[in-house]
Amino acid sequence: MIGALAIAAALLATLAGSAAARPPRMVSISGNRLLGSDGKPLRLIGVDRSGTEYSCSGPVSGGGFGYGIFQGPADAGSVKALESWHVNAVALPLNEACWLGGYAGLNPAYVGNAYRRAIVSYVKLLNAAGIYVVLRLSAAAPGDHAYGEDNISSDEIPMADADHSVTFWASVASTFRSYRQVLFDTYDEPHEVSWECLRDGCTANDVPEGNVRFGSYQTAGNQSLVDAIRGAGAHQPIIISGPNFAGDLSQWDRFMPNDPRHELMADVSSFDYSDFVLAHKSELRSFVKRHPVIVGGFGDSHCESTYSQKVMAVMDSLRQSYLAWAWDTVQDYGGCSNALLDDPGTRNGFPAGYYTGRPSGYGSGVRAHFLKVR
């Protein structure tokens, strides 16, 4: 009897040792399901944190944006406000020129090492709170240019550029390849390019609203961006948007890039002024049987959440992910259109909403939904 007990104890110790030695899981995709770092099915339900794509850019003492790295605070107190909304995901839009540094005449206080350290520090804070982070390339520009350096337009260029975007993603992926709760989004809302261009690259023309800004330039296709991420040793899921400002999934399967890990996720945007989700419910219902989907940005422009409630309801029924645009205050935005927070006070030199989590008229309905769903 004693011998049997000893054998059983030894077996349990061996099993415990094997479990302890097993490396921690990383967020992943298996088939059509997104899986969390605990290996269980995961839905990302959270917000987009606007600011890191434009605050850093602009010439030294020459106007433009260039006043900091974040729009609002990025400390532990502000993360608690996110937690109070039961957010489990935050998307950080990034500026490639600010991340890489060394060109475009940007303020050195907010680019290169300073920008990278700030982003890494904030991602660590969010992950420590159990919040997943989507790192998204939103601000790109060809040649010796940077998004935000001019006053012509705040529109994004049609597609990531071949001059910097591949290098950007190789660097970002290398930096975060060991982060268990990070995902990568190759480019935010491509537009005025074909499906072939999205995958393989092409010559695009940057003329926002008819105004020549960067003009003709060579794009980087999603295949080269995926290759850069995987070549850096990063295994996390990669999010891919369709054309028409992430408003088209019709040929996503045909033109999705090849990923040796088969861990791609589709992204769409859906706002009250450019709906996708409500108009394509049946298409989405079929699509999610093959791939996971995230609504990378949704919102209302009329100080209420009527439209957003419908989007969230559809995605809930499909058990898919969504991120509300945007975790900014009415005080910063100059109005309640798509601003989730509203608090007239100040704290630590910032609008108090970033710390109190007090919702705007639009944000109140989104927050109420977040609190009751997962």
C-alpha cells in the first residue's frame, strides 16, 4: 500500500513538473476561433485609443501636431478607468515615422527611442491589467515624409508604403514577439486600391479630397508585411483589412496573404455614416465560419449610441470581437462625435475623463453594453 502511494505521489509530481515547465500560451487563432493566452475562446471587446498616430508628428517648433506621444495620460490611473468599463482590449494606432525615427524632421523628443519606450511601457501596463493590445499601423507616408507633418489633410494614405512599412513591422514584431497578449494589424482602413494591390503592392496616388499631398508612391502589400512580422519571429495573430476603408470582405479569402502559421483575422470598420455590419449580416454569418472577425472601429456621430448598440448586438450574436472608436474625451475632440468620455474637470493636467471613465452621451450606451456582455 505504501509503495502504491509512493508511486502515485511520484506520478503526480511528474505531471505537476511537466505543467510547470510548459511555456505560457500566446493569443492565437485555431481554425475560425480566436483563442486567448489561457487557451480558451476569446472575444476582444474594447476601445481604440486615438492619439499615438498623430501626437508625435510635426516639425520642431513648426506647427503640425508634434506635442507629445499620447493624447491624454498613459499611466496606471488611466488604465483603471479602462478596467472600470470591463474593457479587455485596446487598439493603439501607430505612426511609422515616429516609431522608426531619424527622418522627416520630426521633434526628437517624441520619436525613435522615446516613442518606442513609451509604447512598450503602455503595452506592459495594459497587459498587466489583463488587457489585450492591438498594434495597428495607422500613420504612414512615403519617402522623407511623415503622416501629420503637413496641414493638407489628416486622411491616411491609401495603403502602407514600401519605403518604411516593411521595416516598421519587422521592428515592431521583433519588439513584441514575446508578448502573449498582443496582436498586429497591418494597416488601418486601406482605400482607393484594388484587392490585388492590398496583397501584392502597387503604385498608388495620395490625393486626399483632390489635394495632392504625397502624390504617386509605391505601396507595400500585405504579403510583404506578413512576411516581415513572421520573419521577425512573431507568432501572434495578424489582422488584415479589406479595401474601401475596411468596408469590404467580398474577396478577402481570395486575396488574403499567405501566412505560414494560418493565423489571420479579418477587420472591418462600421460607423453610422459608413455602415458595414448591419448591411452585411448574412455575409458576416457565413464568413465567421471560416475566419474570426473584428470590428476594428465603430461609433456614432450624434452624441448617442443608437447605431453602435445595433453593431454590438450583431457581433454578439456571431460571437465576434469589436472595438469602439474612440477612448478620447469630448474636451479633446471638441465635441461628442465618436468621443467616449466626457468630464469637464481636469486631473494631472489632462481632462478628468481619462481617469474617471465618465462616459459621454455616446459612451454611456457603449459602456452599459460592455458591462453586461463578454
